[in-house]
Amino acid sequence: MDGTRETVETEVLPTGEETAEFQPFQEPFGASARNSNRRRAAFGISAASIIIGIVLWQLIGQFLVGNSLFLATPIQTLSGMRDMWTSGGLPQDLAVSGEEALFGFLIGSALGIAIGAFIAKNKVAKRVLTPYISGFYATPIIALAPILILWFGLGIWSKVVVVISLVIFPQIINTEAGIRTTDETLRDVARSYGASSIEVFRKVELWWSLPYILAGLRLGVGRALIGVVVGELFGAKAGLGFAIYNAQSEFNMPQLFAGVVIFAVSGIVFTYLLTLLEMALAPWAKTRP
Amino acid sequence: MKGVSVRGISKSFGNGAVLQNVSFNAEAGEFVTIVGPSGCGKTTLLRIIDGLEEGDFGEVRIGDRKVGGPARECAFVFQADSLMPWRTVFDNAKLGMELRKQDLASNKDRLQELLQLVGLGGYEKYYPRQLSGGLRQRVNLARALAVDPDVLLMDEPFAALDAQTREIMQKELLRIWATQQKTVVFITHQLDEAVYLADRVLVMGRKPGVIADDISVPFDRPRELSLKRTKEFGQLVERIWGTIETVIRETGGI
């Protein structure tokens, strides 16, 4: 080497023999002290926001509204939740709704990814299916819930179908978009090393689409929970939505609020778990969609 | 090691002829650069040599074999940012070996040495977005060298780099090339880069692309970057620039 150094982004980069002593300008992905501090601070802000929200809710409910029929306070909601638990309904309702949401979410996401990949790779299939996909995505499928209940009965499978119908379309659209927008140069790279079209799909397109698919999953969580409640409102024998419906018909606001809060918390927890999954599966994708 | 022989390649796309009757040889182990104004079909020519595209007429031979489909004897170094963002430096470098079904286990040490050679020692676990442009192009080069090709096809690999980094990478490329027995066909629009690197410079005209001139570069190797500041170097660049100017004038302005 002639001692010249290449300069990029304000840091000195290595050339040849200098590499050994060179200090990388960024750590490999992993927990550096600065990162974990920043994460703790972000978590602290979110936690504080939740606590302040609950306190405000309590104060408004207790002093401004003062009537649990209009607004149950957090404390009343909590005792409603305890009543539901001790009276025996809640554990079973949670199990039923959880099953419906989970089955519907998993089946709907898997089908969505498969169909999305299929229409991305098959122009004729895309032409044939796109009107239906855009149509159903834009339709309030919720409105079809009563018919689905009629077809599939009062058991969990009618609700699973409602959830699938809500989860599947955003996932189809996201997966298809991911594969379609794959960088053509990267496909060329694989082809230049003799990749077959299946290898291009497995080693390039699927990976490129991963952040899109994960975003589709995150959208799916919220829609799955909505699907469960709405499905159960229209007809069920058990479940959290069913419990909300019963509480509402008895004007038992604390229990109604309890049901809603459980859904909201589930939404927060599952979305957070998916964020963790995203960081584990695609740590390289932070700057991409 | 094998040479490249391009015979009468012509290619048209919808809007007209891109290449017309292009012929040249690159001897085994020779470093040939191709310069020409943008839009002269340089990249198309390189893609045809690699078998990524097919010429309408003519043929490409590598050694004795006629190319049809992606050529196993070649490795293509693309312009910037052709790394898989989800693969680490090491995994990017082994992509070609993986796709060509070369045995990874027995080649792991060789790949590690190669990364060391191109100046990426210690960067194995980094992702591309953590690297500067210069480092990313080193990964591109390592990926191509990893499959141990006879011919290295390089498509303006340093075009996206800043001026200083580009000079460093030119010198680095010559250092690495000196240790590897490879025929190189290197495309660029920078005359000083073409002359500094090459045994021979081919000048392409455009609309349609033809080989307008074929110039031997007399300078001894190894070459220092200071060579670019010598009078002889300047005169050679001047001469090539003259040819390109004529070509551009004849084919109707910029």
C-alpha cells in the first residue's frame, strides 16, 4: 500500500494491511451499551404514557363523569374483570377467543403469503385474482359475518373464517408487493451465478419480501382481534366478544370495559412480540419498509 | 485460465441497433478495458459475454467453449449495491459458490483468505448497509473471485464511488489481480481508469456500438497511482480522448 487512505462518511476506512488496527465505524448488530440505553429510554416513555393514560381515565371517570353506566373507571373495570374470572366465565372465554384468533391468524397469514407469492410469479393468476382481492379488501367483510356464522355455525370455526377473511387480504397485497419490487440487479446477480428461477425465488425474492411479510403480519394481529369480537357479537356460545355482548345487554359497564381492555392489551402484546420477531428475523431491514 | 473471443456480435432492442458486428479478443490473463460514451452498449456487450443476454448475431467463446446461458467460466462484478442486504459480508461472498454448487466446507478457508486479500478481514459478520461504498465493492469482488472464474467481467464497478476511494480501489484491484490468474474485461467511462488498469484499451463508438480503436498500454507493472501524473500517461489519455471525441461528433452530439 502507498499509505493513501480512502475517506468515507467522515471515518477513515482500511486499505490492505491497515485493516488489522482499523476501528469499524459501526458495531455489528447486537446490544451495544448505547443501544440498550436508548431502548430502555424508549420503553420508559411508552410505560409512562400508559400510566398517565390510566390515571387520567380514573380521574375523569370518578370526578367528571361520576357514573359507571357512562364510563367505568379503571378500578371498576379491574373489579369487573375479577368478577368475570371468579364467576368462571373468563378463563374459558379467553381460551375460545384465543383459539379463534390464533387459528384464523395463522391460517390466514399462511394462505395470504402463499397466494401473494403465487400471483406475484404468475401474471395470468394475478389478472384473474386481482379484482377479487381489491374488491374483498375494500369490502367491510364484517358485514358478511352474519352469513359466515350462518354457514359455519356457532362454534369456533365460523369465527376462524371471519378472522381469516380479515387477515388474508393485507397479507396477499404485502407479499405480492414485496416480490414484485425485488431489486432487478439482485435477481441478475443470482442468475449470473446460474440460479434457477426457484433459486431466485428462495434466495432473493423471498428474503427481499420478508420485511413486507412481517408488516403484513403486524397488520393481521389487529384485524384478527377485531374479527374475533365482531364474529362473536353476531353469534357464539362462548368467547370474549360473547362476554362483551352479554355485559352490554345487562348494562354491566365494568365487565364490558374489562373485555375491551383485554383485547387492547392483547393487541399491544402481540404487536410487540411481532416486533421482536422482526428484529430477530430481519435485523438488516431497519432502513427498509 | 481462458481467454475471451467475441465474434461479430450484433444486438438490437426495440428502438434500434445497440451493438453492430463487435469483435475482439482478450487473451488469457489479459486485462482489457472498454471505454465509450454512455449509451454505446458497453453493458449490453458485457452481459452478452456473461450469457445473461443473447446476441442477435455472432458468438462469444471462452476458451474453446461457445457461450449459451450464464457462463460458468465467468464471474460478473456489478455496479454498486448488488449485495444481498440480508446476508453478512461472509454470506454475500459465498453466494456464487452456493449457487454454483461448489463445496462450501472444503472452500471455507480459501474464502476466508480471499476476504483477507480484498481487505475485508474482520468484516465477515457485517451487513452491507453498515459498510461504505468502497468496502461494498470489495465484497462484490470477493464474491466474484470466490467462484474461481477464468474471466472476470466488471461493469463500471467503481462508478458510484467518490474520487479518492475510486483511485484506491483501482490500485487495490491491480494488487489483487496480480495474485490471481484471471482474464479481465472491465467497462468504464473514465479514461484515466481505463488506461491505468489495462493491458489494452478498446474504444467503443455508439449508435450502434462498434469497436472504434484498440490501443495497447505500454506501462510496466506494478503500476503506482503516481503513473497517472506522468506525461506519457497524459498523452495516451489525450489520444484516446481524441478518438472518442471524433466518435461522438460523427454519431451526432452528446
